[in-house]
Amino acid sequence: MVGPKKKYHLVKWEKICKSKKKGGLGIKHLRKMNISLLCKWWWRLETEEGLCQEIIKHKYLKDKSIHDVGHKINDSHMWYDLLKIKDFYLQGRSVSIKNGENTRFWLDPWLYNKSICEITPILFQLCEHKDAFMAQVKNGTVNIQFRRWLYGELAESWDKIWEDVDQLFSSK
């Protein structure tokens, strides 16, 4: 004799991850936790000094910026996972200029809460030196030039950016 069939109720992952006060089980969302921890690895790689950071920088970065690194066939699984969330990390970080050698003029959010290329995408498209670093612009080894003459709103936008850059460096 076969016993009665049991009915199983499926519980959605979103409900399980809710706090107990909101009717869930209070379990952490694993994907979000993983992304958070991987972002913390990127942050530590950029801001802290140590043997682990030196090894990773020597093996994977090789004097490149985080923006420039990509996946290679012999990368470890950990590095591969870090590269998957690199763009997510770069969107949410703020940049401290320091000496400007690792701060990109167009791509990092060093002057405003967004990068200059996000604020003025047309100026970025017209610019000839998209990979310029702040130190290069500051000491004059790279002059920001455009493929055509700027006029109207584009000229005003560029003038405003340069005013803000001058104010930033004159206050230091």
C-alpha cells in the first residue's frame, strides 16, 4: 500500500531572503553577498598595501590600470570572477586623485560624482586623448585636444570643466 502523496510548496528565493519581520527567513541573498565581497576585493586591491595585493598586481595588472585589464586564458577562477564584476565596481566607486598617475581624466569620477565622459559624452567622443591620466594633464605631457573646433554649448561645457579643474588644483 502506498501512502498519501505529500504536497510540496515552493518558496521563492526573494521571500526567503526577506527579514523575519517582513515574513521571510532572514537568509542573505548569496549572489548579492558574492558581488559585495568581490567589490571589496577590488577596493582592497586599489587602496591597501600588502603581500597579497603585490602578488595580484604583479601577476594580473602588470602596471596597468583596472580599466585596462581583461580576461586571459590562464587566469584563475578567482580573477575571472573579479573581472565579471569589474564594471559594477567601477560604477560605484569614488576616486581620490592623490598624484593623478592612476586617475583617468575622462573615465574616473574624480571631479564630479560621475566621470566627465558620462557628463559630456560628445566631448569625450571628440577628444583625441581618451586614455589620459590626471598627472599627464596636470604636468602638460598630454594636452587635451579635440578633432574639431568647439562652439556653442560644447565650448561652454568645456570651459566649465576647465574652471572646475583649475579651482580644484588651486585649492590644493
